[in-house]
Amino acid sequence: MKYRLLIIFILSLIGGPFLCAQNAIEPVDSIPGTAPVVAPVDSIAPTDSTARKKDALEAPVTYTAADSIVMTAGNWAYLFGDGNVQYQQIELQAENIEMNMDSSLVFAKFGLDSIGQEFGYPLFKDGGEEYESKTMRYNFNSKKGYITDVITQQGEGYVTAGRTKKMDNDILNMVGGKYTTCDEHEHPHFYIQMTKAKVRPKKNIVTGPVYLVFEDVPLYPIGLPFCFFPFSSTYSSGIIMPTFGDENARGFFLRDGGYYFALSDYMDLALTGEIYTKGSWGLAARSAYKKRYRFSGNFEASYLVTRLGDKGLPDYSLAKDFKLRWTHTQDPKANPYQNFSASVNFSTSSYDRNNTNSLFNMDATQNTKGSSVNFTQRFPNNPFTLSGTMSINQRSKDSSISVTLPDISVTMSRIYPFKRKRAIGKERWYEKISMSYTGYLRNSIDTKENLLFKSNIIKDWKNAMQHQIPVSATFSIFKYLNISPSFNYTERWYTSKTEQEYDLQRKAMIARDTTYGFYRVFNYDASISASTTLYGFYKPLPFLGNKVEMIRHRFEPSVSLSFAPDFGSSRYGFYEDYTYRDEYGQNQTVTYSPFAGQMFGVPSVGKQGNVNFSINNNVEMKIRTDKDSTGFRKISLIDKLSLGMSYNMAADSFKWSDLNVGLRLKFSKSYTLNLNMIFDTYTYGYDETTGRAYKRDVMRWQAGKGIGRLRSTGTSFSYTFNNDTFNKLFGNKKDSSSGDKGNESNSETPEDGLNPDDAGATEEGGKGGGRLLGKKKESGEYDSDGYLISKIPWSFSFNYNMNLNYDMNSFNPRTMEYKYKLTHSLSFNGNVQPTKNWRFNFNATYDFDAKKISYMTCNITRDLHCWQMTASFMPVGPYKSYSFSVAVSSSLLKDLKLDKRSNYRDGQQWY
């Protein structure tokens, strides 16, 4: 009887794992021709109702093997070939696993192949934690283990140790451990040697004495008595470590150090500062916020005090500057009828020059800056839209500032007031009449930065309103002719007008008196236009071949007649005549407007009766091709050729306008040539007394000088050369496509040169059982013969701008023509990657007036696996400087670096 009780007790301990092994998934046999092996099935189910022992397992243990499972009389189980043991959330994988059924002990180790290479390293998983090692002993009851050559990833780095004890609370006690961000685990390029350490997974590492090791060379002087590595996978606050260095102008410094506040899931805040030994200092606050489907933005504010030179000497200067940046974007899903956005970039004029912390600050070369805050409200089932804007424009060159606050506009979209709600029959002519409305309210000032808050809202600020009401309609006559009459009314409301007088010393009209009140300034005009579209087709003669199917010419002529009265007449009161006696004693009369210089301007002087002519042309050719499924392809010969000119019937002189010509040619899908040209239609004379040229009321065709002379034109051209450029030109499409794939692969590869998908793959194709141990695969692209395909990605881009205009300061009295002035600019940049880890890029501009390169930056980058080397320098220009840095790639050890740089203030002649 006592033997039966003993047998039942033993079965209650080991029956669970056996029963669970019965339901294990049938493993795949690695030896062809043999059946997979699973744990044997026990026919006796444990039915003992006695209380379980305290050290009994709380769940069944499942174990499988790909090759075989051997059970021995001593209650030992041996798993061969991709063994796997699972207990609750614990999983152990290894090539060879030994289990003791009595003591719940497991032992795992790697295997050896036919040539002695190790594979199938033990991989231990406990919840979200993973440990890889060469050997491992573990007790399922006590949850303790002994591990040799363990590797585990903590944060951005890896922890390795020769001997490790795993405690029941998941703490790892290590002796002779290493911490590194290098994934070459056998021989890392650098690591922090830990004599002893305690690892709390995903929390921190606390160590005893540590020292730095480079390329297996210990640097004992660079050591610490203890070290603490915090890890956090959650959003949390923390200290921002500063950077240090020195400048000749401001001295030694600590910069960009402070504290980071994790305020909430929607917002953060970083407070940083900088201090220099020669008295300069600064404070900064940065914040980013985002609420999904509502809004997002960034905010930055900084204050900087800059002291240069020695106090009491002529070179001493003290500057106090501040800067404010704010960007805010509203998600379109938040409110379809309301939108709020902001783009603020405001700073004092000297801030960017004093804040040149980096190698080169592009903001320091900007002469203008703009800031705006916008609010728009649309009303459902209503044509009205309300918009409000605040804008600030700065000019750093002279510290001037322009502020518009507020800038309110009310817009009514186009409506058809006479259209019937329930139309019956054809549309009547008056139903085609449409109208819209736009109203503006603005308040602005142009002043200096130091005078902005001292200005008077009435005397210094400009206030105005404007109303615009256009009315138009379009009618079709004879099906092909479109007639469009229109009427436009504009009214301006001003709060002041300025009387002027003539100053003999300045020889110009100056302000005499400003009167404040309410003043209406309006104008109106009417016009009517007629337009149509004509098509012409031409089919080439048969003896020219059948490649060209058809040539089509689209011709769009347009004629319009516009009328406006003379708003310079005295009956309107918008202009006044002022008579004065000049230095020769003669009376002179000047016509001016008291509303000149106001926000919305004044109506033009002179009666208008213009006849406008315009012509648009488009020429296309259809050719036969086998590359298109339709069998034809269209080619644009002239995408657009437009001509425009007007004649003012109401003017007493200079009735003809300049001839405007526009040309657009599509040479390829990537390049389109745009040319806008203005031709002068009048001749010029020369006054030898004053030495000035003047326009004569004589047309060029009347003087036998043609229709017109080119007054101004301009164009721009940009192009990029790269690896595929010549392949496309010479038709090597196979290489081009493969090159695209290679470039795409390179672009997706991280800068450390590793493919994240293959980072843990081993030469055994996953046979190693883990991602950390095992020999890495060589990443790259190979040809059909197994040779590595070597590519050198490169690109070179340039942008050329050209403008040709009259030189109004240079007139040729012999030909009676203005000379031309050519202004052009050239900028170019390029990059090349000669090897997988080397990169070089540059950016430069060329000054044609000075005939030299005015600005250039060059950057060299070398990927050193777990380190990054960067070198940047500016060899020309006013900001000559250089920077060199070798730093750890991981952000966790970003302060482990060698940094050397110069500042443009130092004036170092380093090259």
C-alpha cells in the first residue's frame, strides 16, 4: 500500500509536464526519413487529491525537439535539435537541453556542426525580457539560474558578462561584465568594463568600479568608482547634460544644459541655459505639443546676453537679444468650418549674429523675417468667410519692423442673386449675372524696433478699410463666341490725409500738415470681353513618312474693352494742385494726392478707354509609338505662346502699351523652359542740358525700328546629374533599374550600415536560435556569380537664374537706346558615397560680379560602426570655420566624444 501512495505522489509531480508534452505540436524532423519524436504518453492520469507541495510546479511544462527526445531511468530528458521548453511565460530555446524531472532543473547549451562551428545558442525569454548565452542552468521552482557568456539588450546598449546569476526577482548579478552600444559582441570596438554589476532589466544598472576599453586596450585612468545607467521605456523627465568648449571671443562655456519636463502625454518642456567665462549667458525654453485629430505645434523662446571685448576698451560691446518661435497647425478633422494656424519667427536684429553656436547659422544671413497668426471662420450654408491675421515683417539690415494688427477680411463667395430657386425651362440671361464681395480692415505701422512700443496708435499707425464688389456674367453667342461683361467697384475708407508743399532745398514735395477724420476714396470701371477658341490640324504629306499622325494648333484670341473715368478730376477731390515758384522764378504746378502712401492706394489719374488684345497658342504633335497601349503619344511642340498689348483710346499721348510675350516649352518631363518678355514699343530722346533720357511719343515702327525692343526677360534652369542620368541618356535601362534598386536599398539601410531585418540573422539561416550571438551575414547586393556589386552613389545639382533688363543709369546718346544689364546667379551642390561608410557633400554659390565663390560648405562623414566621425568646414566667405567630431552613434552615450571646432569670430587661419 505504501508503494502505491509513493507512486501516486511521484505521478502528481511529473504527470502535468508529461500530459502537456502529449499535446505539443508535432516537431519537424531534421533527419529525412525518420518520424518526429515527442514525449511519451502516460496512460495514468494523476488523480491524487492530496495537497500539493509548496515547491511543486504551478503549471504544466511543454517541451519539444526537432530531432529527438531521450528519456532515461533517472528521470532525465534530453532534447536534441532546436529544443524548446515552455513554462508559464518562461521559454527556453537551445540546440541541446537537459531536464531533470525530479528537481525541475534545466541545462541548455549550444551545439557544434561538422566543422566545429557553434550554433543553436540558448535563448531564454521571461515575459518581455530575453537573454542569450552559451550555457544556462535554470530552476523552474526557485526561478534562479546560472548563466555563462550572457548577452542581453538594455535600452540602446548591450550587457555581456562571463558569469551571471539570475535571481528570482529577475535581477542579474554579474562579474566581469561589459556595457557597450556596439553589436560586435565577441570583440566590441569599445565598452565600459564593469568589475561587478547588478542589472535590473528595463530599469537600471548599478556597478562597482568601471573603466573604459577601446579596441581591447584598457584605459585605466578613464575610470569611475561606480556607475549608474538608467533605462526607461516610458515618457519621463530628466536632466539634459550640457556640452562644453571654448571660444576666443566669449571664453570657456557650458551650453545647452538644463532639465526636461514630461508635463503630460500631450505636451513637454525643456529649459536650457548657457554660460561663458567672459560674461555672456543665455536662457531658452522649448516645448512641443500635440493632440491627435485636434492640433499640434512647437514653441521656443530664448534670451541671450552677449559681452564681447574688455570693459572700458573701444572693442567692448554688450547686446541683449531675445527670440520667439511658434508654429501651430490645426488638424483638418478638428473643425471643418474653423481653422487657426501660426508661424511666428521673431527676434531682435542682432540675435542670430550673436547666437552662432553651430558651424554656420543660416539665420544670420537672412535680411528679412516674417511672422503671421491666422484665424478663419467659415459658416455652413453661407457664402461669407471671416478671416483675421496678425503679421510682423523684420529687416535685420536696418532694424526696421512692419506690424499689421489686425488684418481682418470678410469674403462673400460668388453668388447669383437673380437665379430662380425652382428653375423651369431654359436659363434666362439675367440668371447668369454673378457678384461677390471682399472687405478688408487693416491697422499697420512701419518703424524701428526700439520705437515700436513708443508709437501712437492714432498718429503713427495707419488705419484703413477697403470694399470690393465685382459683378460679371458670361454669355455664349453663336455657340463659339463668349461675351463677358463686368463691372467693378472699389471704395476705401481712410482716417487721415496729408497736405503737401514744395521744399526748395530738397527739390521735392514734403508733408506739411496731417488732418484726421473720415475720408472716402472710391473708383469704378466697366469692361466687356470677347473670346473664342479655334483649332487647326495639319497632316504631313505621305512622302515624309507615317511616323507623325497629326499636328494640332490651338488658337485662343481675346479682345476686351475697358472704361474708367478720370479720378484725378477736381470733382472727385482725390487729387490737388499745388503751385510754387522755383529757383528760376517761374511758377510750377504739381498735382498730388493727399491720400498718397495710404494702405490701399488711390485711383489712377487720367481717363481710361483701353482696348486689350491677347493671343494664346498651343501646338501639339501626335506620333505613332509601340510604347503606349493606345499606339499613339502626344508631344508638346509649343506648350504656350502668348502675346498681349493694349491701346488707350482716352489718352492724349502714349496710347500704346508695351508688348508682353510669354513662352513655355516642355523639353522633357523634368525640365520646362519659361520665358516672360516685355518689349518696349516707344523710342527715346536725349536732353543734353540735363544729361537725361526721356521717352518720346513716337512708336518704334514709325521710326523704322521694328515693332518693339526687348526691355526685360528672365529665366531659370536647374538640373540634377546622378548615377541614372547617363544610363537614361544611353538607353542602359537594365543597369538603371538595378541601380534604382541598389539606391533604394542603400537609402533604407541605416547609417550604421546594418539592415535591421537582418541584424540578427546568422549564416545558419536562423539555426543559431537568437539575434545577438552568431556570425552576422554580410549585407550587400550580389550578382548571379556571387560577386559583390559595388556602386558609388553620387549626384550633382545646379540652379542658374538669369535676368536681362534695361540699365536705367546707362543710356547711349548715339543709338538713343538704353544699355542692357545682365544679372545672374549660380548655386550648386553635390554628394558622393565612394564606399558604404564614407560620405561627402558640399553646397556653394558663385558671385558673378566678384567672379568668385561667395559661399561654400563641405561635409565629410565616416560611419565607424558604433561611432560616427563628421568633419565640416567653410573654406570661403565671411564665416570661415571648421568642425571635427568623433562620437558614439548611440544617443545614450552622446557625451562620449571628441569635439574640436572653430568660430568665425576667432579669425583662425587654419588652412
